[in-house]
Amino acid sequence: MHKFPLLKSQNRFLLPALGWLIVCTILFTLPASAFPSEKWYTKIPMFDKWVHIGLLAIMAVLFCWGLFKKEESAEKRKRHFILTGVICLIYGIAMEFVQLYFIPNRSFDMGDVIADGIGSFAGVIFSFKWYIKK
């Protein structure tokens, strides 16, 4: 039996996604005081929403890539990709509640939830086109 099941040959492809999950969790849980006082990024329309879309899209693509590397049927892979999108969206919603209740000067934003959903499913759609339909 392998001591570290995550490092087994097929599971090791999920490590980049887990690393990205950690990065996203750190970014989503930073207090408002950690952001620059000079907010140049506020001049970019919907900058915050684009960040959410990008972070969750990358997360979904990385998890789908890890799943793509597993030996399974195309039909099972499709179901896993869709489930990945749903789980990424749930993660984004959970992070909004964490910001609301546990992070100083951060709040729940329904616009961020919508952006998380767009990013999650954009990542899944990209993964479908890139990994399955090739």
C-alpha cells in the first residue's frame, strides 16, 4: 500500500489544482487592509468580477486536467467535469460566506457569486473542448 495515496501515479495530476486551491483560499481570505490603499484597479470596470472569473476558471481547468489524466471512460469524464464545475461554484459561494462572517472589512457579494459561476463553468467548457472533444 502506498504511504501517500495522493502521490500515486494518477492522483499526482491533481497536485497543481490543490496548489491553486490553496492560493485562491489565501487570496479570498485576505482582510481588506491587505489590499493597496491606492486602488488603481478600481479604475478597471468590474475588476473584482474578472478576478473571480479568472481564479475559478483556472481552478476548474486544473481539476479537470487532473481528472482527464485518470483512466476512465469519456462519459464518466464528462460527469466528473460537470461535477467539478459545481464543486468550484460551491467553493466560491462558501468563500463569500467566509468573507462575510470571518474576514474583517470583507462582505458577501452576489455579483462575486455570479462571477464565480461564470468562471467555474467557463473552465469546464474549456476543458470539454480541450480534453474531450479533441
